[in-house]
Amino acid sequence: MEAQTLGFAHFFGHADAIAKFILALLALMSVATWYVIVSKLLRNFMLRRRSLAFLRNFWQAHDMRQVTEALRSSGANEPFGRLVAEGLSACDHHRRQSVHKLVDAGTGEAFLTRALRRSLDRDGARLESGLTLLASVGSSAPFVGLFGTVWGVYHALVAIGMQGQGTLDKVAGPVGEALIMTGIGLAVAIPAVLAYNFFTRANRNLLTELDSFAHDVFAFLSTGHRGGGASISYVTRAGNEPAASEATLRTQGAA
């Protein structure tokens, strides 16, 4: 009958405030981990679909004006669209700027390069959101569980010492219950580590594609050749309406 009472429920019922706090902390880590995993899976799925749709429409467009109109109507809600919007905005801004400032120094191509690099950096930061939490949980949860085990074993041995009974049947139950904490810590850490590795690889692949596309966009806007289709002079030529204002594209390009 005594053996039937041993287990997690028995351990939790006899746990002190510190042990219960550790269990609550591990539960919070687990909830936060799975929230990040599920939300990033859904976000990455939608991001991939939007990116593929934009790239398909981009390469099928006749000229940059058609791409600009598409960005105006649907907005830039994925990295590739934001990159193009940033490039168009940089071209327009550089042409409009009459008073030269340090931020606007250099040729149009240099200004465009800086704008595209900033867009890449911002999207890289967006993609990395949540990864710090996964890394922190994956590295700390086993030690939190181990601390709970040490604390539980200590109190179990103290209780056994006070009873004056140190036989194996008296020690195995309480110590085994305390070891549950280590198992919980590992159960929290393993999904976080696997998810961190998965999302890190997915982000690296997407950023590689985005960096390659940035070279195409730069060539599009600076030379007018493939990798481009409209030069800076086309997008911002005097006498033409600018392809898109900086304020419009930045507003529509917000994530």
C-alpha cells in the first residue's frame, strides 16, 4: 500500500515552497517554449507563402512601376517585399534630397547599398525574435531541474534521518520522487534545443536567399539589367512621378 502512494503527486504534496517554485518555473518555461515554437511555425509558414507569392509576381512584372503599384496596393508584409520597398524609397529619397547631410553622402548606388543593408539587418533581427528565449530555456532548464532534484533529495534524506530508518525501501521512494525534477527539466529543455536549431537553420537559409535577392534588386535599380529592369534614372527621372514616396513605402513596409 505504501508503494502505491509514491509518485509525483506524493512528491508534490510533500514539497516545500522552494520545490513548488521550481516546478512552477519549469512549467512557465515549458509554456513559453511551446508558445514560441507554435507562433514561429505559423509565422514562418505564412512568411514563406507571402515571399513566394511576391517573388513570383516580381519576376513576372513588366517593369518596376508595376512592382511599385503592387507594393502600394498590398503593402510589403514579408522580407523580399520590404527589401524592394526600401530600395525604391532610397532611390526616391536620394533624388529628392537637396540639402546634403552625412546620412545622404555618397553616390546613389552607395546610398542604395546602405538602404538595402539596413533592410537586411532589420529582417534578420525580426527572424531572430524568440530564439533567445529558446536558447535560454534549452541551456538552463536541465540545471533548474537538477537543483530541484538536489533540494528534494536533501529533504528526503533529512526526513529519513529523523525517522531513524535508512533501509533501501525507505530511501528509494523519496529519492526517486526527487529525481522527477531532473526528468521535468530535461523534458522542458529538449524541445527548446531542437526548436532553436530548426529555426536557426531556417533563418539562415532565408537570409541567404534574401541576400542573393538584394544583389538582384541593386542591379535592377542601379543598372537596369536583369537583376534589374529599371535603373535609378527610370525610377526617379526628372519629370516623372516618383515610383513611391519614402513615407508611403515605409508605412506599408511595416511588419
